[in-house]
Amino acid sequence: MEEQKSKMITNAIIAVIIVVGLIASSIILASSIVKIKGGDNRIIVTGSAKQQITSDLIVWTGSFNAKSPNLQEAYAQLDADKKVVLAYLVKQGVPKDKIVFSSINTYTNYIILPNGQYTSEIDYYDLNQTVTISSEEIDKITEISRNVTELINEGIQFQSNSPQYLYTKIADLKVTMLAEATKDAKKRAEMISENAGSSLGELKYADMGVIQISPLYSNEVSDYGMNDTYSLEKEITAIVHCEFDIKK
């Protein structure tokens, strides 16, 4: 008898707790709805736009060097190598006005003792010079960048760097892309407001996000934006954050 009475009291307490919980939940929900209705009635959405682009400019650099214990001999060797490099590039069909040689960098290397200590005695001079080509003939310069190390067979210590592929109309394209991204943001906002039984009002604020220029079919992004220069085919993505009024 006592056990049955105890169970009845326990069940009653549980029932009271459930009722109190439901009442509290209703109060919280009601206050949330009031907050939404009594707020600024605005919606913030993110819009984006993508477009594939093909690079229209290639920039390629290579370097060569000469070493000698005698500075004058090193300069003479580097000058002779420069003439061979120039003749090679012209023979490959590159106009002379597209070939730019840098100033000469000179490094002095000193003799090192067996214990690793440097001395003041000169071991040899190392002279280095770079050559740069900027051209719209992308296929031709790409091929040259791959084959130019043939100069090693002529005794020239030549190193070819990876070409950079650029898109020169990026400034104009950004304007178009941002306009498309804004349209996308408005379309998203209209869909959300319609599903909520409201209508979209005026644009109150817009914030441009970073521009991502990434290799084609790549998912790589950066918080600071990307500017891929090592891919011929690229994809540009523009992001905008927009805030609209909501009409009830």
C-alpha cells in the first residue's frame, strides 16, 4: 500500500515537471517570435558568381651564371653566355624587344678552413644574370621554357623557372563578376523571403568579399583571396554579402 502511494506521488511530481517545462518552452518560443517581429526585419545573404578564364599573357624567366677566381674573367664568361642565350631565343622566334636581361648580380665566395671558419681570402666570384620574356604567344614561350636547358650542352649553366600565366583583363572582369554575384544574392534573398511569407525590400548594405582566382576544377580557397599564376586555365569566383529589408 505504501509502495503504491509512493509511486503515485512520484508520477505526480514528474507530471508537474513536464507541465512546467512545456510552459517555459512556450514562453521562450513566444519571446523569440516577438524578437524577430520586433527586430529590424532584415535579411543577410551571400551571393557568388563564377567564370572560367584562359590566360592571355605568359611571363617566363631563366637564369645563368659564371664562376671564376678572377672577376674580369667571370664577367667576360657571363657576357659570352649572354650572347649565346640571346641568339638561341631569337632563333626560337622570340623578338629581341621581348627579351629583357637583368643587371648582373655578383657574389664573392671566401675560402673556408677545415674547421669551418671563413677566411678573408677570395675563393671565387659567382656572377648571375636573369632573362625575362613577356609575351602573348603562350604556346611558343611555354615550349621554350621546357627546352631552353639545351643550352647546358653548350657549357652554359642555365636554369629555367616555371612560367607564370596571367589574365590581363582581370580588372574589367571583376566589375562584371561582382554585378553577377549581387544578382545571385538578391535571388537568394527573394526565395527566402517568399518562403517566409514576406517580400523583399530595398538593398541596405553590400560588402564585397575576396576574389578567388584558382586553377580550374580546384576547390582551394584562401581567406585573403587567391591569384593563381601557374595554371593556364583558371576559374574566377566573386563573393558579395548583401543586406535587404523584409516587408511583411
